[in-house]
Amino acid sequence: MADNPSVSRKISRREMLRLIALGGVSLVATQCVPATAPASAPAAPVATSASAAPAPTTAPAAPATGKVPLRLVVMDYDEKMKPDTQTLVDAFNKSQDQIEAKLDVYSWANGHDTLVTQISGGQPPDLANGNAQWLGEWAGINEVQPLDGILSKDFLANFVPSGLKAFTVKGSLMALPYFLDPRAMYYRKDLFDAAGLSKPQTWDDVIKAAVKLHNPPNVFGYGMTFSRKSDDMDYFWYAWLGANGADKNVSLWDANGKSRLNTPESVQATQYLVDLAQKYKVTNADIATAGRDEDLQPLFYAGKLAMLITGSWFPTLLKKNAPDLQYGVVPVPVAKPDLKPITAFWPDCVMMFKQSKHQKEAATLLEFMFSKENRLLFAQQRGVIPERTDVGQDPQYAVGETEKFFVAQLTTAVNAYETPFPANLYKEYTEAETLVGRATTGEITAADAMKNAAAFADKTNGV
């Protein structure tokens, strides 16, 4: 056994995962929807709910019925994620007589490390929901099963092409997008109207409005965070998109995989954020500690934040948490009026693990989960932008102007995980966000932050 190269490689990568888990290295970072967004309130990992028993460490036993056992793991996007997904799993189990699926729901705060432990122990689920950074990490050590030869072309033809591209690594489809989440600027329309301000379309508009409306603690002009709680350099990304506009290349890597974080546009984007915090002093005070989901979005609900860029899930949360709040939605503001606005999406995914003993049956569950009917229901439940083209066009989904606005945004939106898709993406994002955060708090300059971020990224990727 020890002389078998394939066995040695398998042991090596599992040992790597085990050491990561034991070392307490947290690689949790979400890009998508809160409370319908990825990366929500911290909670312990669970086996069947977000607050129950520990995650299983052994494979599910075959059901007494003799059906093939499958295990599906999803992250805890909101309080209804478990019951809604359990209903889906129950419907699947009733739909056929060959397979019986079991659901586990983990918190975003602990989901990554729980799955690392399971992968390293040889007991991963058959299917798991996670974010693109986890996929890059696990695909990089050959633990993720490509789906090209498992799912039919007719089935895959239903997906928004950019959504599939988001999870195509070296020519192979490594996961299915769980939804798309283009971003936009939300602003307090009532405050803007009362102050005679036009809707924020450029950076100058943002600065002018933030200066006029900033009146802490009653109202903060502009919300942003670099805390690692519920974003992955998202607030840098918004400035990066604004600095470039739709007519320029907005990938963070060049064709050779070299970082573009030290370009003039990148420094310009970071300087804009620094100016908001340090020159104009119009941001929330807790940039270094705030969470998007935990702090910034609730601050907007409470009427204490004039502007916030966040995801397409936010109108659903606003309807629930602040039904009377008057707000507007516009594309991510650009640096200059002559630039065409552009947005990006950070899709989460569902991946299949190579260690699954029942890949054919897992594919059956995938196709059930991603049927038009089930994805329409998911989009309605979570308030997210669907990854299936036919769901986005369905009149049952696009019932309001906000949904139509975000679906239209997908025609020009870019995937924040454009190729090259480095396995070390998480490390790069973590370091870059830390450096941008230090710049916004006045510790270092914008130029030094980007110079060091680019150097770290290139060193990490060996380019």
C-alpha cells in the first residue's frame, strides 16, 4: 500500500486538510447572500440544524429500506434554510424508490472547517454547498468531482453561461452555481429627496451626499467594512469596478495569473475608500470590526445609514425588517460620468466530492434540486437572483422592478472569480482585504496597501 503512488498522494492531501483543521486555520469567507447572504451570524456546526448535534464523522448507514444513502450539506443562509431545504429533500425522497437523502445544515462560521475535518477523515458528504473559495481550495487538492461527464448538456443548457463559467476550472465544470448575486447601491431615497440630492451615480455624487447626510449617531453617510466577518474584499471590489467601468478589464489577474492589484486603477479605488474614511470621515466608525450582515444591513434597516452597496438579496430583507423604509437602487457608482457602470456577482455553489461512493445517485439529486420548479421556489424564498435563465425570466419570479433590475444587471455583470482561478484565492483575498482595511483606518497608504497585496498574491501563486 505505501508504495502505491495514488495512495500516497491521497494520504498526503488528507493529512494536509487534517493539519489545517487541527491548526484552527479558519478559511471561512462568503460572497453571497446574507440572511439570504453567505457568511451570516456565527454558530456551531450542526448535523441537522444550525444549533444541534455535532456534524457526523461517519458515512450515513444504508436506510432500512435498502435505498442508496446520500448526504447533502448546505450552509445556514437564514432561519428558514433548514426547514425549506428539508422540505426539498423530503420531496426528493418521495419522488423515487432508489435513493434516500439526508440533510445536514452547518453555519457559515464553521462550515468550512467542519467539511475539512470530514474530507480529511474520508467521510465527506456526497454533495455540499459552499463558496467559490472553498471550491478552489478543494479542487486544488483533487477532492472535487468534475460534473461535465455526469450531468447532461441539455440540463446544463438551462444555466446562465457566466454562472457555469464561474465554476469551470481548467476546462472542467467543478460545481453548479447555487444562485447569482449581482450587487448595487442602496440609498435612502427619503433623505436624498429632502436634501435635494440626485441619486448616487458617480464617486463625486457619493461623496457629496455622504458629506451632506452624515450626522452620527443618527445617520452615517456611507457603509463599508474590512473585518473578514461576512465579506471577502467586497467593498474594495465595488471601488475597483467603479474605477474601471464596463469597458475595461476588471479581472484581478492578468492572462498569466499575475496580480493586477498594483495597477493605477487599483490604487485609485483604494484611495477613494481611504478618502471616504479619513479625508471626509463619512463612514461607519467600525470599519475594522463591522459585519455586512450583522451590522451594516441592520444599520440601514434602522434608518441610520444613507448608502450601502450590497447584494440582490437585500430587498427581501428590507421588506421583512423595514417595510416602510424609502430607498432606491442604482448600479455601483463609477469614478467618472463617462464610465459605463458595471457590477459583479459572487456565486456560491454545490459541489460533489470525489470520495462519494454514489456519484450517479448524487447527480440525480442535483438535477432534482436544480429543476426549474425547485429553483424558482428557492429564488422566491431567499430573494436571490437565479442561476437558471428560465427562472430569471419567469413572470412568477420577476414580479417587481427590483427583480427585473437585477436580472438585467446579469447581462453585463462579471464573475468575481474569473479565471485564472487560483487555489490560493482565499489567502490572497484575506491579505488584500487586511491591507485595504489598514489603509482605510490610516495605518498605511493606499499605494503601499496595493503594492504589498500584489506582491503577496504573486508570491503565493508562484508567479
